[in-house]
Amino acid sequence: MYRIEKTIGLIKHLNNYKANKLAAYDFITEVCNYFDYIKDEKLSSSDLEFLKYISNIAGIPHYYDLLQKFNHNNQLSDISLNTLSSLLYESTLHIDENIKIHKYQQEILNKFLPNNKNRFFLSATTSFGKTFLVYEIIRKLEYKNVVLIFPTIALLSENYEKLILSPEYNEFFSNFSIHTLSDITIFGKQNLFIYTPERYLSFIDKHKDIYLDFVFIDEIYKIDNEYLIDSESKENERDIAYRIALYEILLKTKDILLVGPYIEFPDEENQGINQSFNIFLKENGFIIIDFNKYEIVSKKIIPLKNGENEIREDVKIKLKKSETKRKKIYHIISSLLNISENVLLYTKGTITAEKTIKNLLNLLPPVNSEARSTQLEKFILHLEKNFDLKDQENNTWVLINALKNKIGIHHGRIPKYIQKEIVTLFNQGSLNILISTTTITEGVNTSAKNLVVLSHLKGKKPLKSFDAKNIVGRAGRFLHHYSGRVLILDSKFEEILNHKGEVIKYKNYDVTTNKDDIDLFITDDIYLNEQDRIRKLQIQAEVKNENIPNEIISMFKTVTYKDKLEIYKKIKDLNTIEKKHIKSLIKNINFRKLNIHYDGLKTILYIIKPIVTNPNLKSILYNEKKINSGCYPIIIFMLSTYIKNGFLGSVKYQLENRQENIDDAIRKSADLIFNQFKYQLVKYLGVFNIMYKYHQSILNNSSMDDEIGIDKLLIKLEYNALTEKGRLASDYGLPQKIIEYYEQEENNEIKDNFDDFELEKFKQISKILD
């Protein structure tokens, strides 16, 4: 009887949809929910015909295809007129034999026309399939030079892998030269550049005149600092990098697609709202495409209260007011594991995530090794071998204990290859639970059916409505689930989720916003106030006075002209001893396997430290340590240890010299290497390097290309590798031993010592690199 009621209800929704009384996105939700219910039922031939018909009416025939995942034979035995009509419609959504898009992707694809200026801003749900669509646009318009910009190296390498290994993307691999590194010497007839914003800026520093046919920028909301999902109290420069990259792209590219999830557009009628983003769109010829309400995977939001909470008809979770929060989390997770569904938990930060794991380990029954998959067991053995470290209290890394109990953790203070493997294991079903911070919203695709929200915060800051929607979007994955379930333990999160979001802003199109020195040069004069214009002229006069060419001063675009000038002046004023120390450092870097000359590096650090703004980097620049030969910033010891002994060397340094516990030591080492060294220090040392080489070329009346600087050190810090294959392996997210194999000219002695996990990853990467 209940099934009949469900079907009658859906037919009523269908009639309302056909009569334009029900919006398309609401109808999609109803169809999703019906499929989610019916997937567990026994299906007759008539049922299949109806489901085929209804999925095509919704414009998403993939819903019908997904039935196979739930052990249904979805081959139709009879073809009625309705079914024939459905099949004919579905054929219009096929790009080729293997690739099918949904109706709303097709609507966007149809907007891209040859010989037009195709500029669109797409905001859509996390399950919409925005990135998938991009490759169909490239196919359709047959672009020659294409740039795809993603927010993280992980997404960059994921797309690189897909283009090389997935059969449906064979033509890209065959027709395009695919580039992910910025220092390109050979271009193909067709080129596909896959970059982060920072790497794109590095690329155009070297190739200023390249013409681009099409640029796609993912997570474009990062142009607005207030939209950034940042749980750490640290300098966040993503908005600067994104805005500079977009400014440069607008000057040289006709066709552009900007995308992001759940962007709140300013209402043009409401003049009390900041209109800077609308101004940007109009001035640059962008058309808004708004699919924010089209949840291709429906979301069931369940605020958890004290008492009984119905999760589905046969599952209720009982929470007691007298229980602690950790006991409630345990009850929630246990109930979901009992029905064989995996769980993604959102929590506010890295330390809280690790505490949550420790609490769960004390409450959940231990998992026997026989219950762990072969892949998980290989990974655990690899970590035990390579992270065989203990602190003064004899503790081992919390992650290893968690994995043994089929629990994973995902945050920004874990080595990238470990993060990547944890997500893979979770998606394969080898892990039941994944605890994450806001890092899970950075385009990480998981197979989570259930999302449990433990906090309304990101670090110490409340989430914004945009953040909350983006987090909720991680429940349920298209082509894996019809519906995602969101269990909210923190009532304030629900309030934020239901609150109207803040509109996106673009500070370079608003005369009233404060602008730093970088913004002065990526903002049209009309959006600068009088003080801004005077400041800009003063900086330009200083640059002219120093006679530094524009192609030099404009490099490292996320550093201000004034800071670059300050560095240049200090280089000019170096005394004889300081010059000697720097030359010794350069010699050691280039001819002695990156051996750090302490006095040489100290001289450079003293030059750059006044312009450093990041508080974490400043701390290790200004904090000094005495050794026999003198007093040096502690960053020198940290950097030297990392270059000699890698990530584990850095962890050991934290344990031995800073008396950290094991979990803190790994977290702080990851932050040091992946944030301070890879992004912050590289940027400042890079400015020194370019100014030093320019000054040397003036003194020696030579070309800058003939001058030797600290380039090798910069490459090592950014990529953790020097060779091309080593850098690609590092980007891809691989264990250090595999990177060393490529760094040492594919040394078989290293390969012979790979453990089972490393050998498996090596086989995967060798298909790509070889």
C-alpha cells in the first residue's frame, strides 16, 4: 500500500511539473526520492518502463542506469510507445557511444557557440557535474590552447590522471600536449594546461604572449576573501592569486567559464547590497547561469534532537539529554554502521578531528585484521614502517590506530599522498568512517551516503551560509546515490544553512573597498579613489627611478611592487662578506646537492623577513638558535633537515627539538612543509632570486638567463623534486621513495626496496609518466 501511495504522489508531482506548477528542481528532488525508495523493491517490467520514462522526463536518464548498482537487471523486455519516446530523447543527450550528459548540462553546452564571445558564470550544486561538462565544451568548440584552473594540486593531478588513463578521454590524450608544470619549453599544436592559480601565474611570467582559446576556472568564489572556507587562523592569499589570474585571463582570452557552488548573486534592484560582482560581470560580458537549486542528488536534512530520531522507516537513533556529545556521536555512527552505510563527519578543525577519533576508538569495538581489506592492510603496514615514530609518552600516530579500526581522517595537516589514499579507501568501502574539516569541500569527491555535522564552526569562526551548503553538498554522490542524508548535531549549523547567504563581492570593481598595493595594479582607475591613484603613481615613480623593467617587477605577482623594490635596494647595498656568503649558498645549492650554507641563507632571510606578513613564517624567521659558529633563525635548521631527510626528518626535528607529541609533530611538520615552505617561503625567496639575478646581470652586463641563483632550492621547496618526472610524481601525491626513484634517474635499487603499497602506487604512476 505504501508503495502505491508513493507512486501516486510522484504522478501528481509529474502532472504539476507538466502544468508548470512545480519547478524543475523540485521535480528532480521528487524523482530522486522515489528512486531512492524503489531501489530496494522488487521491480517488474512495468516498473522498469515507468522508471525509464520518469528519469527521462526529469532530464536525468542516469537515474535509471544507477539501478544496476542496486542489483537490478534494468534491461527492458518490451518497448512501449512511452519507452520508445524515452529512448529517443535519451539519445539526444549522448555525446558519443560512452558519454551521456543530463538535460541541464546540455542546456549549458548549447550556449557555447562557434565564433561567439562565450563568457559564462555558472553557479550550481556540488552534484551537478560542472567539471565533467568542461571537457564536452572543449570537444564541441575544438579549442587549441586551453587552461583549466583548479584550487588544489590534488584536483590538478586527478584531472591529469583522468585524461591519460580514462578511455572516454582518449582523444584529449591523443590530440593535446598536456601540461601541469609551469616551466614549459616545448608546446604542441594543441595544448591543455592544468594549473592552480599560483602555477598559472608562474606560467604566464614565463610565457606572457601566449594566446588562450578557452579558460575554465573552478571554485571562482575564492576571488572574495569572505567566501573562503578557511578553518585556520593564517594568512590566506587565495583571493589575491585568483583575482590576479582572472585579471590576466580577461586580457588574453575570449571564451571563459567561471564556476562555483551555491554562489549568492547580488540583487540588481537592491542598491543597498554591494553590486561590485554584477559590475564585473557586465563590464566583462559574462552571462549568469544559475543552477543553485538543482540538487541532482537529493538531500534529506535531519536535525538530531534528544529523544527518537527517525533516520529511515526501520532505523531510529535515540539520543539522551544526559549523554555527552561523544556518546551521542557514538550512537549515531553505530546506528549507521549497523545498516552498512558509511559516514562522513564534519568537524571544525584538525585538533578536534583527532580528538573525535580518539573518543571513537575508546567506544567502538576493535576491528580484527581479517575484517580489513588487502588494500587497507598494505597501507597500514606502509605507514607503520615509514612512520615508526613515538613521542616521549610512547604514543604512536593517531591515524594508524584509526585506520586499523576502519576510520580515516582528512585535513590539511596530513601528507598529500596519505590524504589521497584515505579518500580512495573510503570510496572503495575499506573505511567505514571519514572525519574531516573544511578540506573535504575543496573538490574532494567521496562516496559518503551520510554526513554528520558536529559543529557550526570552521576553526574559531562561524560558518557562513555558503560554507554550510557546500558542506551539506558532500552527502550523496551522483551516480552512486539517489539521496544523501545530513544528520545535524549542532543546531546552530541548521540556522546558518537556512539563512540567506551573503552576496559575492569583487573588490576590484568597488571604489569604496580598501585596496592593497597589489590591487592597485589589477584595478581600473575608475574603481580607485584619489588616495589609491596617488599611491599607484608614487609606486610607479619608484619603479621607474630604479630602472627595473616591467617584465621583472611584474613577476611574483602576489608580492607588492614596494616589497620587491625594498628587496632590490637591500641587494644593491650588500657588503662584501654578505655577497660572499650568498655566492657560497648558490654554489652549495647548484653543485653540492642542495647543501644549505647557513650564513648564505641567513643573509637572504634577513633581507626578506621585513616583508613577510604570515605570522607562522615570521615566528620561525625571528626566533633564533645559537650554535658554535653563531646565531641563526630556526627556519634554517628546519629547512636543512627537511631537504636532507624529507618529511620524516621534519617530524623527528619537531619531536626532538621542540618536545612535541607525535600528533602535533606531524601536524606542524605538514603545515611547515606544505604551507610555509611550499607557498610562503618560495614566494619571498623567489622575489629575492629574481631581483638578485637581475642585479647581477646589470653588474656583469649579461643576460639574466646566464646568471645562477637559488632556482634549484625554489623548485625543491615547491615540488619536493627537481626532475620533471619527480615533480609530476610529487604533484600526483606519491610516497617519498617513489619520488626519489625518479629523482635518481629511475634507480632500480630504490625500486627493489618498495613495500607492497609503494609498488602498487608505482605501477599506477608509471602508466602515466612512461
